[in-house]
Amino acid sequence: MDKAINKKSYEFNKISARSNIIINLIFILICILFIAPLILVLMVSFSSKQSLDAYGYQFWPAGFDITAYTYIFRYSSDLTNAYGNSILVTGVGSIASTAIIALYAYPLSRNNFAHRNGFAFFAFFTTIFGGGLVPWVFVYSQFLKINNSLLILIMPYLVNAWWIIIMRTFMKQSVPEELVEAARIDGAGEFRTFFSVALPLCKAGLATIFLFCLVKFWNDYYLSLVFITNRHLYTIQYYLYSMLDGINYLLTNSNVPADARRNLPSEAARMALAVIAVGPVIFTYPFFRRFFVKGLIIGAVKG
Amino acid sequence: MAVKQSVSNIGIGVKSTRKIKVREKSKGARKRNMAFYLMLLPGVLILLINNYFPMIGVLIPFKDYSYKVDQGFFGSLFSSPFVGFKNFEFLFTSADCFSATVNTIVYNVVFIALDLIVPIAFAICMSEMWSQKRSNTYQTLMFLPYFISWVAVSYVAYAFFCNAGFIDKQVLPLFGIKSVDFYSRPEFWPANIIFFHLWHYTGYNIIIYIAALSGISTEYYEAAALDGATKWQQVRYVTLPMLKTTAVILTLLAVGRIFNGDFDLFYNVPKNVSQLYSTTSILDTFVYNQLINLGDVGMSAAAGLYQAVVGCVIVFICNFVVKRVDSDSALF
């Protein structure tokens, strides 16, 4: 009964059919505008060399061709290496980062931890003031001396104050104080309580942080840009970055036979690399979207 | 509130009476605090190394820093001779730093305005749509660019603006214009950068505002409609006032970061081409280029410190303002 009334009143307050169609049309146009740039890159990667030379980049290339991809896969052992580095860094980094953030956020979410505000500020202060780029680079390259190692691609992103705050908010909401006290009375230590009571209750929060970490580590090029000079340590994004000003490396690589170098569809090959680098994110995005949305909303409520 | 009440009823963990507090301290509190400190330890270590050690480096711009291998970073830092404010004199007399500062602030002001107007307009339209399913599809598509890596975005921009690019070969001929070399013409880039900013962040901002919209009870709209309010009036007098808190907080957060540019956007989209610096150089890219490409440690460190200090002051001012307006949403 109640529902029926609600539904009726909702219907009478709807926008008109005409406005609905206009709004939908506008959004279809906007979505096309948002997706078109990605489609262009995809299409160029499938264009033939002749078509690119004659007509430039097109949404519907005059000639289709997959040689760009076959060239890349045949001659680029670097690509697999870079992909491997990215997977390693992303996997280890995301797991470590989620663990450290959860461990840091849990005491902050507990009302009976006296110094919770102090430690919260210790993390939060880093978002207000920082030493700047130069000392940050020097601490890693001259004090710890871990530049040109895979560790440097992980360590600087392990802790993020915003994610700690999001995780703390999430824990406060989803772990009832009574349950924690009950575990304590039953004789569980703090670590036991954390692992067996708190963590299972905030799976959704952990998943959100983990997914944000995955995207951050996978998409990162900045740490490589600043710290990495060794080709064997390139990640896929930095490999892509190094190709932006010409695919020369592929061309000068001695593994590639001379005639293959001459015919290399370099423009298409570069776009194909871009497709390969963002592919995993785009394919997994539809499955993970709701977690991101959830995390964003938690973060926005008390950012 | 309810949680607090029940906890105090069983007399644990709350400073309700002196007796309980004393008993607690003597028994489990120390052990529990040890456990908490252990949990905090990895995070504290990383924060120390990544964020607090570099703060000691604010001395670098006041020194003639040179790295000596046998002394390490801190040894070299403390043994380098003081040069006073010389680096800052160079910095503040350089035209590049001035234009980077202006660019940073002007772009951020434009971004703040657009990030306020565009996502709110889109979110309101989406929530009025008849079909929730369609609205979700649009949201999904518009959120997608947020996950594209910035290096890939530079390829996207390149596909449009390079010499064989889509605009040069497909669009300009339609208007009878001959080829334009975008990567040497700075006047085109403000528009490009604003487009890619909106492209990347609008989906993200829409979701935040949709969440805020879904918190508004439909009863307000029904009451307004019964009183004869049109849709426009409902938006004007119900939706916008209800969104005010979210909008104010997000805007003030952005204002607090007005001195921090979006390095990823400004470095990748114009490919860090030096002919474009007049419209694409911001403080963050300026600091980076001084250090990595020019190797000028003193200048780069001075610019970094200048940015950090002014940025910090602005955050404190913003927080002070927020406290006055709405003390619950203050950051600290």
C-alpha cells in the first residue's frame, strides 16, 4: 500500500517524456565523446602502414592490419619482461600496501587506544606538508640507495594517508565495539581480534583499498621516470613512455632483422603498445566498478 | 552514540570512573598498547622514510649541496656550506618560475569552477532520468577514463594532435585549414589540458555528487511538487541547497591544494615539450625539470620548498575558514 503511493507520487513528479529523451541524447553524445579517444587509439593500432601514411589516423581506417601486434609480439622480449615486472610490482605492492594500511587503520579505529589521534595526525600531516621532490629523491637514491631496484617501485606508494583515513572510517562503521570487547573477554589478544574479528567484517573495505592499489601500481610511471635507468627494470607503463618519442628501440634492437625494421608499422605499433598496457585495466574494470564506487563514497563522506 | 553507551554500561574502555581506569591500566592496557604499536610500526617506518626524512631536506636550498659518497645523504647535507637565500634569489627572479606559478593558480581556479559546475549538472540530470539502468551505463562509461594510465593518455592526446593525427588529417581539411603543428603552438594547449582534465576526473566527481544526491529524501521533492514547484524550482530550492555542504567541502579541499598542480596531466598530455612551457609549465613540472633534466639541485629544491610552504599556509587558511563555516567538516 505504502509502496504503491510512493510509486505513484514518484511518477507524477517525473520529468516529461520529451525532457527525458533530450537528457538521454545529451548523455549519449557525452559518452561518445568520452569513449571516442580510446576507440581512436584502438583503431590506429589496427591500421595498416599504407593507410596511416596516406590518410593519417582515422576512426575507420582505410586498411585494416594486425602486423603491428605480430611485430610487437615477435620481436619484443622486452615487452614480456616489462609486463612481468609490472605484474610483480603490482601484486606484491598491492598486497603489502593493503596489509600495512589495514594494520595502521585498525588501532586508529579503536576508541580505547589513547594515542589514536596522535598517530592519525602523524599520517595526515604528510598530506599537508612535504619536503619536496629533491630531498625525497635523495633519501631513496643517496640514503637508502635503492634506486634501480624493484623495491623503489613499491616502497614509496605503500602508505597513503587518505586510504588510511578511508579504512579507519570503514572499520569504525563495520566493526562494532561490542564484538571487539566480547572477543577480549573471551581471551583473544589484540592481534587475534584483528585477524579473526575485525578483518572478516571489513572485507569490502579491504577489497576497495586493494583495487585502488592495483590501479595505482599498474598505472605508475612516475617512480620509474625518477629512479629507474636499468632497462631490465622497466615496467609496462614506463616501457610505453619510453616509446612515445619514437619506437627507435625496437628499430635498433639487433634481434630484429633489417627488412622487418624497414617495414615496421611504427605508428600503429606504438598505439598497439598503448592498447596492451591499458588492456588489463579496461577488461577488469566492469567487474570492479562497484567496489571503486563504494570506496569513493566512503571516502567522500568523511574525506 | 549507542555503542559508547553500551560500552560504558559494562564499564570497559571508557573513562567513566577513576577506579575502573586505574584497574584497566594495571592489567591489560600496556599489553594492548604494545600490540597496537606493533600494528602501527610498518606504517610508521614507511611514513618516516617516505615523508618525514625528506622534511629534513628542506635545508638543501639554503646550502650548496653536493653529494659525497662516503658521507651519505645526511652527512653530505650537514657538511655542505650554507649559501643563505641565494637559491631563492635566483628562483624569484626567474621568469619561468613566475609563469609556472601563474599557470598553476590559473589552471587550478578554472578546474575548481568546472569541477563544481559540470559534475553537479551531470549528476542532477542523471538522477532525473527515467531509467536507472541507462544512468548507470552512462556513469560506467564516464568513469572509465579515470582508470586509464597517464602515459596512455599522452598517447591518446598524441593520436589527436600529432602531424598525422586525427585533427590534423581529418578535421582541419573539412574547414580548409592546412596542417597545424600543435606540439610547437602553445596557444592551443590550455583548451586541450582542460578537456583532458574533465575527461579524466568528471566521472569520478559525478559519483561523489550522485552519492550526495541519493541521500536527499524524496519527500522533499514530493512536498515541493505538491506545492506546485516545477522541476527547475525543485533543483533550485531543494537539490542545490542540499548539495551545498558536499560542494563546499570538495571546493575548499581543492582550494587548499591550489598551489599543487596535477603533475601527471601537465607532464604527459603536452609530452613535456619545451616549446609549450609558456602555457603548460606548472610548479610541479618546473621542479621536476629543474632537477631531472637540468640537474639544478639548488633551484629545484628552492622551488619545491617555496611550493610546499605556500601550499601549507593555504591549507591552514582554508581549514580555518571551514571551521568558521561548518566545524564538523574541518580537516583538523
